Amino acid sequence: MQKAGTDSVSTRVSIEYDYNSNVKLSVQLSRWILKPLGVWPNSANIPTIERYFYWLINVICYSLITFLLIPCSLYVILEIEDVYNKIKLLGPLNFCVMAFLKYHMLVVYENDIRECIERIEWDWKNITYSKDKDIMIENAIFGRRLIIICTFFMYSGFAFYYIAIPISVGRIPAQDANVTFIPMVYPFSRFIVDTRYSPINEILFSLQVLAGCLMHSITSAACSLAAMFAAHACGQMQVLMSWLKHLINGRSDMCSNVDRRIAKIVNQHVRILQFLTHTQKALQQVSFVEFLGSVLNICLLGYYIIMEWSSSHMTNTVTYIVLLMSLTFNIFIFCYIGELVAEQCEKIGQVSYMIDWYRLTGNKKLCCVLIIAMSHSSMKLTAGNIVELCLTTFGDVVKTAVAFLNALRTLT
């Protein structure tokens, strides 16, 4: 009896360890990125002090982005007369606005993000069959790889723009004063403060680097959420397709009754559609900001590359190329996962038709008709409920950006 009790305890410990490690596999990277930003959704019953701490982080993040946006905007409006220099700062200002809006959307849609994460945890807790678990692990690993690649590209752009360019330029002498100073990545208007004098120069430059790291982290956070949710949805749809293939003959972990197997399959399909609904609500506004901003960013970065290349500024040229790659890859990830989710949804209908549904008796065949109909009419991931996220949309973004680039070169 004692040995049996010991075996039961060890089995429960093993199951709990597997569950925790699998949940970490899905959400750990996103948690690492979102939690320092104060946008990782916590449970509704967290202590009041901890809630206030997260609100403080939110205020600091909003303030840092505004710290870049407002002084630089005033500098562009009031002090710059050269057209190229105005255009050269338009891209960074656009990135600031995008980061502010995306951060606000992550804060506003916290409840939908929390719901998605809780559903991910529930799915891992209730998976039992080893092959189904392998499918989910494979998709979770795929999602982690997307997050790692996206984060690598984003922080590469940050390192070049905020560190490599200032180092290559070095301290420069002031024209009307006997001082040298570090040029600001986002120039300050002199109507606010003269940033040429120490220690104001070093302090403001450090704050700008911190704010730049924050903005690139926000972009990585949005992309990581999209990759995590899409990878989990695809894993759940592949599990559902595996169940459909065993609907007629059953499987060792399935009920012996066909009606119960049908009920379980329909329930799983409904859960997947509900998960996609929450994913769409959580990410549609972020995707819309990314969609609109990417057109302008790709256009401007292409323009900067052409101009800096013609001026033989190689450090600036390489920096803009890295930024172009990172931002292009970011919108590609959003479009790619939208395409992937839509493809898996349609595949459910194909699998439903390919099984031996004709062996089902009576009205039981109608369940396959329902699943096929829902798989073809189920919702797709969109940007702002306006533009469908797919590879065709990515092509349209690139073509529109190139068209704007040609118009910009002609005008300037």
C-alpha cells in the first residue's frame, strides 16, 4: 500500500512538472518581454500594491516615449529648414507614434490577452495523449523560434541606430560655443533645453537610449504575442485534425461511443474558434498600427538608404539596411501567421471530408457538414477588422511602399 501511494505521488509530481514545463515552452519568452513593460496580464486578484506598481511602469513607459516624441517634433517644426533633414527625422517620429499606439493597445486589451493565456494553460493541462502533446510541443517550439528571430532583428536595429551611429560620429564641437557634445538620436528643440552642455547632454542621451530600447521592446512584444497565439492555435487545430481521423474507429484515449467522440470534436472546434476570437480582439488594433506604419517606414528607410549610399556614409547606410530588414520582417511575421491560421482552418474542412464519414449512421453525418461549413466561414486574423493578414497583404505593403518611395524621390 505504501509503495502504491508513493508511485501515485511521484506520478502527480511528474504530470505537474510536464504541465509547467510545457506552459513555459509556450509563454516564457513572451512573458520575459512583456513583464518588464508592465503589459503582461496578471490575475484579477493580485495585491493592490503590485497593481499600483504595474501602473507606475505604464506611466514611466508612456513618459519615455513622449520624452522622445514631443521635443523632436518641435525641433522638426521650428528649427529645421532643410527638406532632407526633415524627412530624415520623419521615420523615427513615425516609429515613436507606432510604439506609443501599440503600447496603449496592449494595455487596453489586457483582458483579452489574459483570456488567451488562460486558454493556453487550460489546453496544456487537459492534454493527455502523447502524440497530441507532441503536436503541441512542435508548434510551441515553432512559435518560440519566430519570437527569437523577430527579437533578434529588432534589437539589432536598436544596437545600430542608438549605439553604432553615435559611436561612429563621436563627440562633435559646437559652432557657437567652446564645447563638444554627443549628438542626440532624437534632437531636442532649443526652446526646451540646450543639450550641448554637460551633464545634460549625457543624461538626455542615456534617457534616449533607454526609450529606444523600450520602443523596440514594444514592437518585439506585439510580434511575440502574435507568434505565440498563432502557434498555439495551429497546434490545437492539428490536434483536432488528428481526432477527426480517428472519429470512426476511435483511439485508445477516446470514448468508445461515437456520439461522445463527435461531441468532444465539436467542443474542441468551438474552443479553437473562441480562442481565435480573443486573439483577433487582442491583436487587431496592434496589427492595424503595424500595417499602416510599415508602409511609411519601408518607404522612408528605402529613401534613407539611397541618400546615404550616394553620400558614402557607410555606417548610416548599414544601419538603415538593418532597420529595413527588421521592420519588414516584423510585418511579414504578422501576415505569415495570419496566412498560417487561415490555412489550418481550411485544412480542418478538408480532413473532415477525407475521413470515412459515410460509415456514420443516420444524422451523425451532419456533424461533418457543420465542421466543413465552419472551417470555411470561420474568422481570419485581420488588421483593424479591415485588412486580412495574409501573404498577399504583405506583398501589397511592399508594393505600396515602393510606389511611395518612387514618388518621394521624384518630388525631392
